Amino acid sequence: YRLGKNFAGRNATHQMKKFTLDDLKTLRDTLRIPISDEQLDSGSLYDAPFYLPDADAPVMKYLKEHRAALGGPVPSRRTEHKPLNLPGDKAYEVVKRGSGKQEIASTMALVRLLKDLMRDKETGKRWVPIVPDEARTFGMDSLFPTAKIYNPDGQNYLSVDRDLLLAYKESTSGQIKHMGINEISSTAAFTAAGTSYATHDFPMIPFYIFYSMFGFQRTGDFFWAAGDQMAKGFVIGATAGKTTLAGEGLQHMDGHSPILAATNPGAVIYDPTYGYELGHIIRDGLQRMYGEDDRLQEVFYYITVYNEPMVQPKEPEDLDVDGLLKGMYLLEAKPEGDGPEAQLLASGVGVPWALHARELLAEDWGVQANVWSVTSWTELRKEAQEAEKHNLLNPEEQRTPWISQRLEGVEGPFVATSDYDFMVPDMIREWIPGAYGVLGADGWGFSDTRPAARRHLKIDSHSMVVKALQLLAKEGKVDPSVVRQAIDKYDLTNVNAGQSGSFGGES
């Protein structure tokens, strides 16, 4: 009604887009703004003067005094970055040394790293683990005795697991936010902790971990709001992948969260395989968001981890850390020998399939293949797009995308796989210097073992071999008949013949 008779009571919603001069005068009178008719009549409607009471005006004094009494202006942001004293090498030893003979999932490797990071005297208290459901699925019960679960009223009941060493413990001084099965409140908690550097002048490090299918798919709008508020922290899509979480129902099978996450400008996305990769990604993320760094710091990291156990290797001495952080590095060089070459690219749980495919190509078909661990399809794409944008505006000073530089002189064809939909590895197609064959886990979930699901979706090691042979045949480097031979040899249409991965039911 304050907008005047042309608006009040007309139920016009958004259809009324323009003021008349009379409407503006009515609003002025209603709000008692001391601007004369002459001032409004003298120019365009859109040149109306801006009115701000003098600093010593009663209304300004009242406003400032009462806001001060309530703790200051709202909303307000503290924009001065105060770098934290971050943990050193020792905190990352647990993932650098590997798991020996023990098979552990990347989720467990990450939780072990988190536990050590939370022991740091400087930054340990700033971590905020946030779990919407099933902390034990992620192995986070190891944090219960020390970090405890936050409850403002403490624990007022006897937990059913109280006799266990890792019993459920709530406390008024707890550090873990256990939100119940509520991803919306969990994302809100992530946003609150992730923006505390600006709202409370106290940087906190949220670590929000959830079933990856129930993240960006379920609360993507809240992640957009978090990014819009420049939230920082780690978002962990656990039990990730289309085929890896076997036995919990098809609705859990995530083949597209990295695609949705890639639409969020604030998300830095990684899909690592090994614990040592996680260590470097987490360390670099802490440095970027909370340390001294020249990069944009108001970002959050989305990292996918899995529940499929595997032996976690020790960090290689000659590890290409720069490539790892940029999104790709050479994991295994091709074996010695003659024969056509191929390049196998994989991320996450797909890397062991690529390593197996490398062996099959060499032993069965005389093809020598390199294996590349792609830690981030998205970061590779972002960097390439930045180069393209630079080139659009700087024709005299052209830049070559990093991935094109890295693969310069590398002999194709290139075959890529992951536990995600075709669109994920396909993100970098434009900058691959050769024939590029992508395998994708498109479609609904498949209720079977991991190897069977991967064979059904044609993303497994044997599918990589056939795809590589197909591309080599197109280039005239192998006889076209070997493609059919490989399909028959590996029984590629039989889901029960799959060999990529363990059968499931463990984490």
C-alpha cells in the first residue's frame, strides 16, 4: 500500500514494473522523505535524489545506538583475511605412508587424515565435522571419544552402545555436528561455519560428509547460497560413484554429483583415488582457503570418496604434485616394448580398472599404454576455459591450456573412464590432442555386484581395452578384426564376466 493507489490492492505482483511521478510523490509523502515537488519535477523520474539523513539526525543516532547495542550492523562482513598457522608435514604422514597390506577405502583414509588434523594445536579446534546420517558408515565413530558430538544440553540418556570403546558421546563441548537425517540443516551448519571468518572474525573449517547421492542432488540450492555467501570448507561426497555402493538400493547410486557441482562457481571439485592424493588436495585446500595464497580464497572443495577397500599405496617419491593438484598426472608409464600406444585416463575407483586394462592391452594385444590419474576433470576444464577466455581478448598473446601442454607429443588414442556419467570425463574432450573415447555410467543404478554393474555399464577394464582397440583400428594401427576378438575373448556382453573391483558389502 505504500506504493500508492496504482499498486495497492491490485494484486499485480511482478507485472507492475514502473513508477509514475505521482506514485513517487505518494511514496515520498507516506515515508515522510523531505524532498520537494520541485526537486522531483526538475528531471527524469529515474534522477530522483537519494535521501540520507545527516549523521547527527535523531533517526540516525537512534539507529546507530541500537545497532551497536545489538552487536553492530547486520548484515556485515569482515573482509580482512587472517591466515592461519596450518599443520605441517607430520599431519599428512598417515596418508603418505599408505596402508601396507591392509585394504581400506578412500573414505577411511580421509577420516584417518581428519583425525590427525584435528589433533593440531593451532587449528584442530577450528574443524567442524558435520554428519547428517550414519557417521559409523564413514568410520567417524573413531572421533566420538575425543571430539564428541555437540549437544547444547549434553547427553541425557544412556546410549545403547555405551559399553563399546567408540561409544556414542554427546557433550556441551562437542565438536561434531550430528544433524540426524537432515541434509538441509547440515548444509546450513556448513554455511554458518564456512562463513564464520566473515560473520564472527573466527575462521572455522567445516567438514561436511554425506552420501554423495544426497548432496548436490538434494540440497544444491543451499550449496549455491553457501557459495553466494563465500563460504569456505570441505564438502565430502562419500560412498560415491554409480557402481561402488553396492547393496544399499538403487537410489544411492551417484553418477552425476560432479556434474551438478560443476555448475556452482564456488566449488573446487576433485575425484581422487588414493590416500596420498587426498592428503595433497586437503593440504592445498587449507592453504588456499585459510593460508597465505594468491588464488581466490572464497571457495569450497567438493571431494568424492568411496567405500570400496583397496591397498592404499605409499606416495611415490617422484610424484608430480603440481599435476595432481591441477587435475592429472602420469601414474604408470607404459611398459618397455614395441607396439602401438594408447593413453588410459581414469579417476576415483576407476584408476585400478585402467591399471588392469594396461596389463591386458600389453599381454593380449601388444599395445603399450600409459595410465593417467585424473584427480579433477573439472579443474582441468576450468583452467582450459580460462585460457580460452584469455585468448578471446588477447589475440596477440595466446595461451595454451595446461592439459594440452601436458599431453603435447603424447601419442594417442586416449580412453577415459570413471564411476560417473559420460559427461564427467567428456568435460575435457576439446583439449585432448587426439582421438578421445569416453566410457560413462549413464542410466539408472544396477542392482548387482560391483564388477557386474561396471560390466553392464561398460566402464570396466575390459571395456577400456575394447575401446582402445577400436580407436587404434580406426587409425590403422591394429587390424580391425581384433576388436571383435576382444569382445568375444572377454565375454563383454556378460555382466557375470566382469572382474573390475570387489563384490561389495564392505567399506
